[in-house]
Amino acid sequence: MQDNILTIVIPCFNEQEVLPETVKELGNILKGLIQQEKISSNSKLLFVNDGSRDRTWQLISKYTGEYSYVTGIKFSRNYGHQNALLAGMTVAVKYSDMIITIDADLQDDVTAIPKMVDKYLEGYDVVYGVRNSRETDTFFKRRTALAFYSLMRKLGVNLVPDSADYRLLSKRATEGLLAFKERNLFLRGMVPLVGYKSAKVYYARKERFAGKSKYPISKMLHFALDGVTSFSIAPIHLILYLGLITVLISIICMIYTIIEKCLGHVVSGWSSLMISIWLLGGIQLISISVIGEYIGKIFSEVKRRPRYTIESETFTQKMANSEL
Ligand code: UDP
Ligand code: MG
């Protein structure tokens, strides 16, 4: 059966501890689906090595030799999770009818994969993996995630709450996503913009079974900031509101000063001067930093740097061989 080729894209950054188990579990899922004739026997796992400094690539190469369904891409350096996902999809889309993206640490329940495939077979182009509880997350991560989703909603960005980058996309949905040429990637915000019929599959998120999180606070904050500034111009509106309020306050101050002068009171200049200097300085700084953020975005967009450089990959070759 050559229809319904599924490719599972798995970004990996220093994941040598989890890879053996990941290959085994995802391999079993893939084989099960092939046996049930839900997907083509040509379906593959595609590991994207995102510049790992450990033995991740050696392991991927080893498994590529051992199992016909394992393939890999090796980045020339670390380009980040989102770029790794995009690279996997770009390489796989030509040969795949559907693509599932999942983290290497299998925190996302792999038993949701057959459910996603079922939804695809029912005719859905986009199937979101949505976690039904956040019990395994730390209190801090849970609170910050909640705050982030509500902030994004207020800023008018359409996100599917509690869904990360665990999802299925059909070939045409993937092609739609790849047509977005922006450099600042925030895939979970971009996917809903692609459109098509979508469904949700619920699962419980587990704890990472080995290794450490590759998303420290600094990376998380950067990612959240990218999400806001790539999708919303609300901060610019904020400057406008701040400006209007400031003008209003200064008008009230002016009236007050004129009344005080007419009444012949001594103007207590120092405190009001100090307050206004600090107030204006603060407002200006905030405004400049917000504008700067957007200028930064424009800067990186106009440079049109390549998102990644692939050093080597085995997916295309294996697919070409299996076509012979
Ligand atoms: N990852 C990546 N490049 C990076 C950071 C992470 O490819 O620069 C991968 C990582 O190997 C994993 C996935 O992205 O497969 C999610 O990372 P992690 O599980 O550490 O994030 P968390 O679940 O803690 O948010
Ligand atoms: Mg994880």
C-alpha cells in the first residue's frame, strides 16, 4: 500500500538518554498502524538532530542502518526546536501524506498517534494533540503557561490552549504552513492560520523519563516573547494609549497650575518636576523598547537568512531507494 504515508518528525537536542526507548516505542506504534493497514508500509520516523553535542547523531545513524523505517537529518549546529520541526516537515512533505510532530522525550502520550491517524482518515487535515491535565508540570510552568495563553488571547492571537507542537498535519496543511516565509517561528500560532478542517485528540502529558529539559527559563521567555511580537501589534496600540493618557494628565496638570497661579499660591515646583521627569522618562523607555522589538523583527526578516543548513540527511535517499 503506497497511500497514506505517515512521517513522524522528532526534533532531538542532546537526547542520547531517551533515543533508544523513543525509537522502540515509536517504531512499535508505526508497525502496529502498518499492520492494521491504516498507513503505508513506507511510513518513516524522521529524527532531526539539532546540533547535539552528545552521541545523538551516532545513535540516529546506527538506528538508520538497523531499521528500514528510521531516517535522520543532521543540522550543522543548534538552530532550535521550531527550526528543527520546520526542517523535518520540509524534507518529509514531498513523500508524506500526513506528518506528525512529537518531542523526543515522549512526554506526549504516543497512544494518541493512532487516534490522530484515525482523525486524518476521517478527513481532518489538522489534528491537535491537547493535554487534558498539567499535573506533571511544575507549579511554576503551569502558572506561566496559563498566564501566557490568556495574554495571547487578550492580544487577539488564536492559539489552541494546552496544545504544543504535538500534532498531525496533512500534506496540503503542511504545504500551507511551509508557505509562511517568516523567520521568527512560532508554529503553534501559525498552524491555526493555515486553516482546513481540524480536530483535537486529548492525552495526559507525562514526565520526561530521562535526560533534562532543553527549555530553560531563558529559552521559554524568548519563545513567549517571539509568540507575542510575531503575532500581535497590540503592544504598538499600547504606546498609543499610554501617549493619550499622558497627554490627558499633562492637560489636567496645566489647568491645575493655571488655577494655582491665578490664586497666587506658591508653586511647589520641585516635586512636580521630579515626578514628571521620571514619569516621562519611564514612558519613553518603555515605548522605545517596544518599538525596538519590532524593529528587531524587521531587521531579521529583511536579512532573509537561511533558517538552517543541513549537513546531511538520509530520508530522501531511503525514500528514493524504496521507490526503485
Ligand atoms: N529541542 C531541540 N532543540 C533545542 C531544544 C529542544 O530540538 O534547542 C527538542 C528536544 O530534543 C525535545 C523537544 O525539542 O525533543 C522539546 O524539548 P524539551 O522536552 O526539553 O522541552 P520541555 O518538554 O521541557 O518543554
Ligand atoms: Mg519535554
